Amino acid sequence: MTTEVRSLREFKMPDVGEGLTEAEILSWYVKPGDTVTDGQVVCEVETAKAAVELPIPFNGVVEQLFFPEGATVDVGTVIISVAVAGEAGAAPAAVPAPAPVAEAPAAEAEAEPERREVLVGYGPRTGGTQRRARRTTTTKTSVTASKTAPAAPAAPVAPAPAAPAPVAEVPVGERPLAKPPVRKLAKDLGIDLRAVTPTGPDGVITREDVHAHAAAQAAPAAPAVEVTEVAEVAEVAGVEVPVSAPTAGDVRVPIKGVRKATAQAMVASAFTAPHVTEFVQVDVTRTMKFVRRLKESGELGRDVRVSPLLLVAKALLTAIKRHPEINAQWDEAAQEIVIKGQVNLGIAAATPRGLIVPNIKDAGSRTLSGLAVALGELVETARQGKTSPADMQGGTVTITNVGVFGVDTGTPILNPGEAAILAFGAVRELPWVHKGKVVPRQVTTLALSFDHRLVDGELGSKVLADVAALLEYPKRLITWG
């Protein structure tokens, strides 16, 4: 007769992109004691490229979550253990469970480095990697103090209200109702959601509830309105304010995730590729009329979103077809220019997590209708924060639509590895000479930045001139394409 025994299996943080070394745990979808099945999503993590949901690769019962939400974890580190059913005589896994992030840091420092296997993307490496410390450590300090031997507390720098119960200690199943952005805001402000009075429908805590609670907890020396105003200004700018006490001075925002990757990429691009930027003003009156006609007729599809950006994208793709040398990359190691066989068109998108550039694969082979569908899907996915790392890899040329912010033009920096980027400015009604008379026309400014190592002035000028000509007379999209 066989008896069922259980053994522990561990799931490590995988490399969900190319060359990533860490990821931040945004949300856990399970808690200890929950039953999970192969392929079930157990958590959402944010890498330097995107937010990604992680599925568990086996069946069982959740034994332990090793890191709280908000923790930054190295690739290859165990994040969850699951008790799985096994046959009689099977020995439980002998792999020692790693200590949670907040416990016994001294023991980790003294432990002898050991050889650990990494799931995806990296070979074996020694243990003992020091993780990057979070800047908002009020909660983490409280967790550590509660789990170590009693010691005399350090003298506080300044008087502060009593710290709430650590957010990381709250059992997953007992958390108050709140959306993930609201949870992150509360965490950055050092607020325990259990102490916040909800005003949303069905007892859901809103951003306003968190701001109101932060104001109520403000120290008398600093008016509560200052914290609220700082948070609201930062919220409009698309960032969260990681302040744990009221302040009317500087605001520090941790550089991590997408913003960190963007900063590094832009510095590398600016100081590696010699940038040249050219500008041209274009009468796009006919293009704007064409966009209105496509919207009203529905000839591209009733559910297809049509915008001026669609026509700009089609014009750039048509220009690249006429001048394929601009769809290229510089191979430093081989000292070669690689002209790419297909155009993967990147569209710069501003998201709450920072600027990302997903791309439409083989955009040059798509019809206007197919391009419109792909563009709509790309924008919607980016807005939802669900853009996958694969969608941001392999781009060959990019469009950045600065016009949506009311900006006329700029000098865009190349996406690393690409030869050109086109900035599409705001469309404005301006006095323009048309058929020998000065009349109001709809005008925009285009800016093309290119890598002068592989794109000379003649090639860059021809591509920009073609895009301008196609937008001035959009019927040419048919005859030239």
C-alpha cells in the first residue's frame, strides 16, 4: 500500500526578458494555504522593461511567500515554495529555504557563498548577491525590529507619529479592498491601509482616502496641505511620491524599473551614436481631411481607431520602402552596417511606469487597415501596463508623438540600436501661402534624428522630405506604396 507524501518545490524569479538581473514584486495573487495548478498566475512583477504576470509551473499548495509586495528580487532567487503530492518513499526536497528579506541580515552576510542554479537566461553563479535596498525603508525597519532580539532603539532624527503596523505583515487574505495603484501609493507614503477609512463603492479605498489619511497623520510642525499638494502634483506628472513624512522641500523619487532602464538607454545612445536632427514644416490640411473621411466612412473597420499618427506611420513606412538603407543598425564588433530585412516600427508611449517603446513587427508589410489595428492594440496594451518584453525588443525605427502634449517639435534621442527616430509635432492652424494666397492651413513640424555613422545628410534629408510630401498629399500613399 502506498501513502501519499508531500515534498516542497521552489519557484525562482525567472529572467522574463533578455539580460535582466532583478524584478520588483508588484502583487501576490495567492497566499500560504492556497491550492495552485500548473500555469496559474501567482504574482505580477515589474522588470526594467515591463510588468509581467508569472505562472507557477506545477500543482500543489502554497507553503511560503519569501518576499512581500514591493520587494526587489534577483533573478534566480526563490520567491515561493509549494507543497506537491508525491509517491511513497519520496524524500522531501533537501534545499534549505532562504530567509525572508527582512530577517537575519547578519546571518546572510556571514554565510559562505554557495553555487546556485538560475532558471532562465543566466548560468550558475555564487550566492550572497546583495539586493538593492529600497529607499522607503520605514516599513521594512519596523518588520526587522519586530523579529530580532530586543535592543535599545536608535534615537529618532525628528519627532514623528507612531508608526502603523507594517504593511508587509498583513495577511494577503485579510487585506482591505484597494486597487494596485492605490496600494502602491499607500506603501510609498508609509500608510497601513487597514487604518484608512474607505469612501469608495463596496468599501473600496481610493487615492483620495489615502491622501486624506496622510494629511490627518501630518506632524503639527508642517501643514498637512503641503503633503497633499506634493502628492497631487506628482500624481499629475505620472509618478508616485515616496515620502514618509510631511515636507515642503525636495521630493525624491526612486529610479527603478522602466525609468531606470530608460535613463541608462538614453545616456548610452546619446554618447554612443552621433545624433543629427533635421526639421521640416508641413501643410497637413489634406491629411487631416483624409483622417476625418476615414473616421466617418468606417472603411478601415467600425471598431478601428483612426488618428493622424496612423497616416504619419504609413508615410514613414512608405519612405523607408523607397530608402531601405535608413532601416539599419550599426554592428560595432563586426564594423558593419546591417540593413534590416523588415521594419519593426516602434511607437514611444508614456505610461505610469515611464516611457516605453513597443514595436509593431514587420509593420512595412501591413495594409493601412492592418496597421491601424496593430497600432490600436499596441496603444491599448501599453495603457493597461501589459506590454510584454518581447514587444519592446527588435525595433528598427521609432515614432514619438510629442504633438499630443501640445509640443511643436523636439530633438528626439535614438532608441538604442536604431538608426532613426521621427518626432511628430502638434498640428496647428497657421497662416500659409497656398495657391498664391496667404490662408489659414493646418501645419505641423516633423523632426528626424538619425545616427550619422550610417545615415548621411543626403539619406536623412530624402527620408524626411518623402514623409513630408506624403503627408502634404496623402493620395501619394497609394501611388508610392
